[in-house]
Amino acid sequence: QVQLVESGGGLVQAGGSLRLSCAASGIIFRIYTMGWYRQAPGKQRELVATITSGFTTNYADSVKGRFTISRDNAKNTVSLQMISLKPEDTAVYYCNVFGLGLNYWGKGTLVTVSS
């Protein structure tokens, strides 16, 4: 049974930092692309960042230079380090595993950035 459990969300002031983590179980973690997506109130879910099994990363233009995705295959975790946060980064952040017929989402963690 696949499980993705996000943590690390919270309330932060603009300009601040947060680190999100996602713990995965039930999959051979190292072979999958992992990603972070977000959904702001009234908006569609959008890509934030992905990291492949080969550690190739991809970022949305809106977060380039501010967010860093990383993975630890020994711990089956994927993280998102966020700095210089802006109010427009406020959203529920979701962890995703994708590939080989699998596309699974965590339940999300809320990030709120106050101005």
C-alpha cells in the first residue's frame, strides 16, 4: 500500500523559510520520480518541483532560485526547502510519486505566508 505523508507546513512571514518533507512507503522509492505540487484557494493544482530517480530536478518558473527539491533514497524521503517565501506561495503542498503506471498523492500540508 502506497503512503505519502507530508510534514513541515505552517505559518511564516513573507521572506521567511520552511522545509517540507514527504515520507514514502510501499514503493521502491529510488526508482520513481518524486514531486511537489501546490494548490492555492480557488486555483488549480500546479507543479512546484520534481526530482527524477537520477536526481534531475525541474522547477516552476515562479519558484526557481527560491525552492530546492532533494531526495534521500536511504530514508525514502523527498524534501522541499523554501526560502524568500512570498504571500503568493500560500497553498496546500502535495507530495507526488509518478512513474511505471503509478501516480499517487499525499494528503497535503498547508503553507501560509503572511505579508
